[in-house]
Amino acid sequence: DEWFSRGKKPPEDPGADTVDFPKRTTPAKGYELLFQPEVVRIYISLLKESKTPAILEASAGAIQNLCAGSWTYGRYIRSALRQEKGLSAIADLLTHDSERVVKAASGALRNLAVDLRNKELIGKHAIPNLVKNLPGGQQTPAKNLSEDTVVSILNTINEVIVDNLEAAKKLRETQGIEKLVLINKSGNRSEREVRAAALVLQTVWGYKELRKPLEKEGWKKSDFQVNLSNASRTQGGNSFDDSTL
């Protein structure tokens, strides 16, 4: 929890780490009960204390939905999750044995990263575990996650590294480039996975500061471009990106 509550506040927003929900003149009732500040604390408690995969998945999924889009309470809840030190609890789920929990955590982090302060913290501390869930590499035992989960993780990585050079550097440092290029060029991943990986690679290549270090490591511009010619046409599950954004 400590590393998610620490850090330099953006100078243009001195109150970035605090949030005050709008003051109510009447008690919350009906569907309004679903997005009050006390609900955030309940979900965080469940994420930290529960050992049941279904509860962890449902809690992370609820946070994903509450943080989706640009509605007023979505912005408040994204900030509240950080203030209540819930980001680390969600990031920890990326190492869970249950694929459904990993996917739900990935979706929640993607929507939480819309908040710029959250994006900075998630990029600094969750990128390594996101990369570990990608196929390929030297991991033992190798993870065999479904297409939907891999695409979700790739989309989360892209959300985190957009307008976040430090997160893109962290992606490079954790051997993320190797895994992304492998997905893009191996020929045994689906078209959705290839497109999602290519989007991340294009975002990385968009940082001019990273091009020389990448070229020194042997990467070429062509490695960061979409390569659908060898993509598997096998489509698993849904043909759409699983996101509430």
C-alpha cells in the first residue's frame, strides 16, 4: 500500500491525492447507493480480505464499471480508490491463479488509469505484473490465458503508457517489447491479439526519446508496425474488445 500512497504530486494539481464527494442534502437511496464513498471502502475491503475468486472477480468488475467513462461519480471514484489505497489491492490480483480474477483486475486498472495520477502510479508499479501475464518469454510455468484476457491486458498496458513516458520505459525494462513483438510476428496469435499488441508497440515507438535506446537493442521501426499477414484467424469468445470505456 505504501508505494501507491506515496509519490510526487503533479504541480499543476496540488490536491490531486485528495477527493471530496459532493455533499448531499438528502440521504442516498435506490441506485445512488451503488456509488457512494462507503461503497468504495467495502469493495477495497473485499479485495484485501476475501480468498474467494468469484468475490474478487465481482469486486474488481464492479470497480471497473464504476470507473468507466467520464460521468461525475466515475471521476470521484477513480480518485477515491487511490486515496483509500485500493490501487495496490487491485494490482495484486494480477498475480492471482484465477484467469477470471486477472482479467477483471486488468479491466479495473484500465479504467482507473484514466485518472492521470492513477496512471502514473499504475505505470510505475503494475506494468511488471501486466507484462508477466502476456504470452511468451521465459516464464515458468508459461501462462496460457485466453484471447479475451490477453487483449484486455494489452489494452490496459496501452491505456497506462499513453502520455506516460515513464510507464513506457518501465515496459521496455521488463522485457515487454520482446513479448509484444512476439505476439505481433509469431503467427500463432489471433488477429485481435495482434492488433492490440501493435497498438501498444506504436504507442511506444511514438516516444522519440525511446527510439535510439530501442535501436541500440536491435529493434527496427518495422518491429513496431502491425503485422496481420501471419495472424491466426481463429477467434475465441467475443469479437469485440471487452471494455466499459
